[in-house]
Amino acid sequence: MAYQTVQQEYLQIPFVTRAYTTACVLTTAAVQLELITPFQLYFNPDLILRNYQVWRLITNFLFFGPVGFNFLFNMIFLYRYCRMLEEGSFRGRTADFVFMFLFGGLLMTIFGTFVSLVFLGQAFTIMLVYVWSRRNPNVRMNFFGLLNFQAPFLPWVLMGFSLLLGNSIIVDLLGIAVGHVYFFLEDVFPNQPGGGRWLKTPFFLKMLFDTPEEDANYNPLPEERPGGFAWGEGQRLGG
């Protein structure tokens, strides 16, 4: 009975969020069990181009380091903000959400080549947080019960926290930069005088992922609800 409940809850997670978080957890588990090593996963342009190890273009986004606080912290934020985007502003637009993944991943891969980053999963998480925060500017956040601020400051607070943990802020800055490029091209530039929509989801993605009708019984997680955790609680102003 408990297994069926867990399975039902798992299948209620929207497709993209379920697929990505599951891939991240399974990749980390495989490393912990020594079935594979991080050396087989990291981003290396030479190995990709010369030895055709193209899987590294994907696997470098799936490994977040050994199981520990940093891994758990990243998984929670990845799951929450990925799901809130998919069930919020990307509700019924799975193809557009997948296209954001592809666009963000491509841009990070290009930038990552110049800053010599070998794993880009954390930067990708920051990108998702950045896009969510800019689309929900009136949400008040509470971080560990110490800081109160509005949602657009969340990526910068996370970068400061990452610095306190001794991590490189280059990863966070990359995620913020890519998130800003996507947000500007998708949400800002099209609404400017003389602006237009540069990012258009390819038709084949819409054919693959978008369904003509939605499940009327589907109960989404509100996008403006960032919390459930002491470091990420918040409420919408005026709500």
C-alpha cells in the first residue's frame, strides 16, 4: 500500500521535473555504488570532439557531487523550482520548457568551455531559480529564518550562501547570467518597442511534448509557493 502511494505521488510529478531529478539521483547513486566514476561524466571538449564521448554533454548536468549536505541542498532547490516553473508559467507548455532546458544547457556549455567548469548541474539549478524569481517578483522569501527579501534577490542570496560553503561563485554567476539571457529574450525583449520573439520552440518539440488537452483532475503546485523549507519559505505580497 505504501509502495502504491509513493508510486502515485512520484507519477504526479510533472514529466520534465520527474525525468531530470530522477536522472540526477540515479547518476549520483551510480557513482556512490562505484558503478561509474565522475571521470566518465565530466565536461571535456577534447574528449567530446576527438573521442566522440558525446554523453558528456548531458552527464555533466546530472552529477552534483557525493551524497551530503551540498547534494541534498541542490536536489531540493532543483526539484522545487523546476516543478514550480513547470506547473506555473510553463503549465501546458512542456515543449517550451524542454526548449528552455536545451537553450540554457547549450549556452552554459559554450560559456563553461571558457571558464573551465567540468560540472554544470548547480549552474543549471541557479538558472531555474533565477527565471522563477524574475517571474514572481512580489513573493517574499525567508532564508533559514535569518533573511527576509523579495524573490528576485534569491539567486544572489544562494550565491552568497555558496560562497560561505567554500564553493566557487563562478558556477552561480554562470547560472544567473544564462537565466538572465533567457528571461530577457523570452519575457522582456518581445515587449519592448521594436522588440520581437527570438526564442521559438521548434515544431518537432511541440509534436513530441505538447498534448492537445490537459487532465481536468490535475492539481498543480502553485508557482508562487516557493517554500516548505525554512530556507525558502515565502508568500506573495497582498495575498
